[in-house]
Amino acid sequence: MESEFLAWLQHRVLRTPIAPLGLQDDAALLRLREPDGTVVTTDMLMDGTDFRLGEIDPRRAGRKALAVNLSDLAAMAAKPLAALVSLALPRAGGRALAESLYEGMLPLAAELDVAIVGGDTNSWDGPLVISVTAIGEVGARGPLLRSGGQIGDWILVTGEFGGSILGRHLDFAPRVRESLRLHEAYELHAGMDISDGLTLDLSRMARASNCGAVLDLSQIPVSAAAVRLAERSRDGLTHLDHALGDGEDFELLLAVPPAEARRILRDQPLVVPITAIGQLVAEAGLWQTAGETSRLPLSPQGYEHRLDS
Amino acid sequence: MESEFLAWLQHRVLRTPIAPLGLQDDAALLRLREPDGTVVTTDMLMDGTDFRLGEIDPRRAGRKALAVNLSDLAAMAAKPLAALVSLALPRAGGRALAESLYEGMLPLAAELDVAIVGGDTNSWDGPLVISVTAIGEVGARGPLLRSGGQIGDWILVTGEFGGSILGRHLDFAPRVRESLRLHEAYELHAGMDISDGLTLDLSRMARASNCGAVLDLSQIPVSAAAVRLAERSRDGLTHLDHALGDGEDFELLLAVPPAEARRILRDQPLVVPITAIGQLVAEAGLWQTAGETSRLPLSPQGYEHRLDS
């Protein structure tokens, strides 16, 4: 890492008990309290794919790069502790861009007590790439997994869905405190965050849990942005289509035993609303309710990176 | 991550005790044994900067991306445990490239017992970017730091220097076992790996240790590649210049108390030779010996990413 930039950063990234050495060495030493319950995740964001640098304040790109990783920790009900940040910066204006990216990250890191413990800062002739690795710890209840869902579980979600491209995909609040709160106070069977699309991610959770899922489409909390997007664009997609498949909502998707789900819905213990949208069922695949007793197949929609062979 | 590629990878990345859940969830759960001594590092490699994809077998690029991170763990005398791999792949042929990169990484990971526990695989319109995060643990002696050097310590290095661009920068063996062996059997004061250039990295270690360093240039182990490079190119650089400044040698640089250094030199406990090349001194800065009693300033040479403001 460029030594001048490192000096700039070292004054902003304070030493914390979790990383007592600061940024000086080849690697960061971590003082973890839960060695058996350490959780680690990584996400890479690229200019032109995950944000468009020419169109936004770069601080929002930096913030998003950290936030998506914290959302992955929230998905596991892990408390974030530390993060490492690697940058490939375009040569022209790279230093100023690096500072802006960190200015976007550091307030979110401070808000959620995340220490930036290391990284790698490079410049090159390509577009901006940000790779963040986040480390967290799970509590006494262990991690929340995708695979713990059981037939009959209610499917709960936080927040609203669709249209995140209008801005929320950059400025969303990762559901870190919400996830910890729910996992501690209620019996949750399975959980994940919605990054690629509500129906695509739900189909993944159902498959990981060896069951299927049925959605009551009338219950999906549709965001105002999804409505705006449907009105604005001429691609024929409804606001519900946007809610079901846009992705980057970064809300929590949970499978919860019915009695506990009722308790959560009654308590509404979070600042963000929790909604029941369906149920895990024995029959594999994704379904929608059709009347009282029957169901129709539902095609999972969402975003997948496609790799050409 | 693309689900087909994930399926391909999951068969090659076996479940290990350290990461009992496999690759299915939003983050990897780690079972670490040393709560106080976890070490984490990250390095990002870009096509055109750290390798030229058009000119090499891509497996070598993948291997290098893991190896540089393992070298950073070796620098801290940490035993590698796990790694996460994020890729930004060019769209055309991305799937085949991803497989090649992993085919380069997995044998090295297997050789050094490193579990690939997670990652993020993307495609885009830019050149290949590989970001690896490696996690390790330190033993009872704690980590080896840059800042532990003391005035009078001998400066020892493993291996030979210079000319790594001719091939060794891709195929080097990270000094993982060597570092663990030395740190366990001898009293080392400070250590790091040589990534940016022997003199530049030594000047960093000396500064971190609040002292200076004097090199005996006649003792620098110069590689055959440095000699070939000096003969071949017309830039006026000698083989010694290459040894002092090329970087990417990924050898160990150690500060060791004199009696212990003599013991190491006598024992030569590694498969790779260990050489004494100088000493830490009270006077700040970097120096070269000149006769028996005097010294001359020496300018640190090496590679630094420069960030334009």
C-alpha cells in the first residue's frame, strides 16, 4: 500500500482491542473472543456492475462495498468485528477516490463497531474494483443457516422489496442489529439476506433446507421505488415483478416455526416492519398460493452472474 | 456466485474441520483454536500489473494470488488455515478461466493445508482481478512483527534476490514452513516478507523498529535470474541493483540477535539457504558498509503503488 495513503488512513482507522497492532505489519492480528464461532465473508464490487462511478458520489460506492459484506454477516446472525478492504483504483485521481471510498465506509464501520484492520491499495489502468472481507462472531445460539428451514415454517421478511436500483442498493442499512435481535429473542430456523432477488434467494433457502416454498403474492411488501420503477419503465414488469426479482434489497429472509412467527409479527420488535409472505412446504420448488387450497408454480427471478465458458 | 460454478467448486473444495459448513451460506463459519492469535491478510492482483494473462498459463496467476497471501502469513510466522477468493472475470471465457485459476490455487492450498472457505465469483467487461484473503493462526510464541528489531540484530534472509519477473514472481514457494520452523526453534526479533524490494522492505522494517539498517552489499545473495536480467536489458541496472530493488522475491527478511543468528547460520535448518546481509543500527535510515568502519547512505529501491491525487 502506498505509504502516504497508509499514513492518511492510519489516522482514521484507530487501533481497537480486536486488532491491537494497527496497519503496520504484513497481516493483521485479531483478538477474537469466540474462536469456535468466527464467521467470514467476502464480496467484490466493480464499477459498471455494482455502481456507476460517473453517476454517484464515490462515498456511496465505498459504503455499499462494506454494507453488502455486513449484510452477509447479518444473514448468519453474526456480530461484525473487523473488515479488510482491497482496492484497484483507476490511475487518474486514484488517491482522492481512495479517500472518498473510505469516507463512505468509515461512518458505517463506526456505527456498527467494525474495525478496518487491513487491506491492499493498488492503482491500474482498469475501472474501480473494491473487495471487502468482513469477519464476525456468532453468539451462544450459533449461526443462522440457510439449511435449517423445516416444512411448515413461516417465511418472514424485513422491510420492502423492489426498485432498489433507484438508490437503496447504495444506501441500504444492513440488517445487523435486527438479525442479532431476532436470533437472540426468538427461535429462528433459517435465514439469509436478499441480495439476488426475493424469489431466487427464497428458492435457494428452500433447496438448502430440502423443501419447497409457497408465496402468498398478495402479502409481498412492495416498496414505493418498485411502484415508481414499474410506472416509469416500459418493459412490462409490474411493481410485484420488481419486488420478486430485482434483488439488492438486503433485507432478511427468515424461516420461523409458526407459533414463533406469530409472536414476532405481534411483537414487531424492530424499527423495520416484519411481514409473513409464505410458508415452507414438502413439495420441492417455488409456488404461489391460488385460492384457499391450491398452488401454482412460480419461477424464481433474480440476478445471477453468468460465466461464459 | 453462479450456481453451476459453485457446484463445480464444491466438489473440489472439501469440507474441513475448520469450515464445517462448506460453501452454501452467506458467510463461512470457522472453527479456530487460537482466539488471541488469529491473523488475517488480503492481497489483490490485477491482470496487466501482477501478471499478463495473455502470456502465461492462468493457473500460474491463480497460484500466485494465493501464494502472495500465504507469504504474508509466513511473514508473521502464522500457520495458514483458510482462504477466501474473489474474482472479477472477463466475460468471454470467464468460466474456463475461473476453473484454471482454481486449478492453480488448489494444489498449493492442499500442500499447505489451507481450506478455501468462501469467495465471490463475478464477471464484467474489465480485465481479470483476483482478491484473496488468507486467515492463519500464530503459535505460542505469538506473531513475528516488523517492529521487534533491536539495534545490533543481524539481518538474515532466505533464498536469493532479483530477477523474479523472469518467472519466480509466479512460481515462488511461500516460506510458510520455513518461517514456522525458524520462529519455533530460534529467537527472532522481527520478520517480514520481501514483496516490494529488498532495500525498500528492509527500510520499512528498520523504521518500524525505530532504528536504521546497514547492508553489506558483498553479501547479498543474487539470483541467477538477476544476472540474466542485467545481461539482457540495456537499462544500466546491475545484477546487484536487481537484487536490491526488484521485489516479488517473497523471501523472508529477519532481524535476529547476533548469537542466535550465528546459530541459525551454522545450523542452516531449512532447505533454502539463509544468509546474513547486514545489521540493524542506531542511526535511522538505510546504509551500506564502506570498508571496516565507515558507511555510506543507500537509497531504498522497490515498488510502490503510486496514487495520483
